[in-house]
Amino acid sequence: MSEDKGFELRFCNSASCALAVVNTEELLPKLEKILENANLGAFYQSLGLKGKKRRCFRVAVAACPNACTQVHIADYGIIGQAVPALEGDCNTCGVCVDVCEEEAITLFEDRFPMINFEYCINCGACIRACPQDALKAESLGYKILVGGKLGRHPMLAKEVFALVSAEKAAEILDKTISFYQKHCKSGERLRVIIEKLGWDTYLAAIS
Ligand code: SF4
Ligand code: SF4
Ligand code: SF4
């Protein structure tokens, strides 16, 4: 998206990617509409931020935790999630244990797989690999990260929600932009504002 609009919406090539765990077709138009309606370009101009001082609110969407769109350094990052669960007949083949790069699965006494959700990143690899179709996505949705930035003082975005629906991801973006436009006085990045006012203030504004 062009910087003249005051925002950038990046999304990964999930339509042709076998690793995608969510279909973002429904989500992307909602995000674009919210960003367009916020008139961020005019907002930045009203702060006198033109030419080299021009600013851009960055949103990035990745359809799986491989996060190809640099969601960790966007103002607002959205990552597709597939939470695995054993719902069918397991033959204890161990394929899921082998494919899990996070070492989150243990074949418990060679009887059935146990998933350690402290390690699992909801990538869906075990679900795709199970030859018995015994592993399913118990939940599909999006993780929300906020406040990533590069520049002179880079910061990785922080997780604010572990799993929300597409509707909720769009709603939180809407509230986040309202919060940003209320408190941004000279083109500061979202993270700078949140660090100044406190994460509790931000979280209260989007709840
Ligand atoms: S983020 Fe995931 S779904 Fe999107 S292109 Fe990368 S690997 Fe594929
Ligand atoms: S979803 Fe990914 S990280 Fe989680 S258990 Fe399956 S393969 Fe491992
Ligand atoms: S890949 Fe499927 S069948 Fe094999 S151990 Fe894992 S859950 Fe069981």
C-alpha cells in the first residue's frame, strides 16, 4: 500500500502456500477498509508531517507462524494459528513427533501423542503430516502483536491476544488506530506512545 495513504498493509502469499493455516480472504478487506476509513494520510498531514517527515502506520498479516511478512516489526501484526488436538484414531506412528520442529509432541508410552502447549506455536505441521487424520485443528484464528518498530530504537511487537477471530482482529485494529490518533501528536510510532502511557492504558482502550 502506498505511503501517501498513511498506511502500509502487508500480507503473505498464503493463497499459494501449503503452509497457510488460515484463509485470510475474509480478513484482508476488513483491515483495508478500517485503514482507509481512518484517513491516516490526512491525519499525518494535519500534524505537519509531509515530504521527508511523512509517516506510515504499518500492518502486517501472516497466514501461519512462519511470519513471512515481518509481523514482529509492524505496528499491528496478525499471525494465523491452528491449535492442534488429537481427535481421531492414532496408530502411534510417531510422524507428528518427527515433524514438530518445536519438540512439542511426546508419544506418551507409545500409546498416544501428548502436546506441550508451552512449546507449541500452532503452526499446524503435525495436523498436515498425520497419516491417520487423527490430529485436527481444534481452533483456528489469529494471534495479535502490537508495537513493533525498527529505526534508531528498534523493538519487537508484543503479543496482546493469543487467539482471536478475524472479526475481533479487525475490531482491535480499529480501536488501536483510534487510540493512536488520539495520542499521536508529532508522528510518534505506536510503540513509543504505548510505552509512555503504559500498556494497561492501551489495553483498556482496546477492550
Ligand atoms: S507466512 Fe506462512 S502461509 Fe504465509 S507465505 Fe509464509 S509460510 Fe506461507
Ligand atoms: S502445531 Fe506445530 S508446533 Fe504445535 S505441536 Fe504441531 S507441529 Fe508442533
Ligand atoms: S502422526 Fe497421527 S497417527 Fe501418527 S502418532 Fe501422530 S497422531 Fe498418531
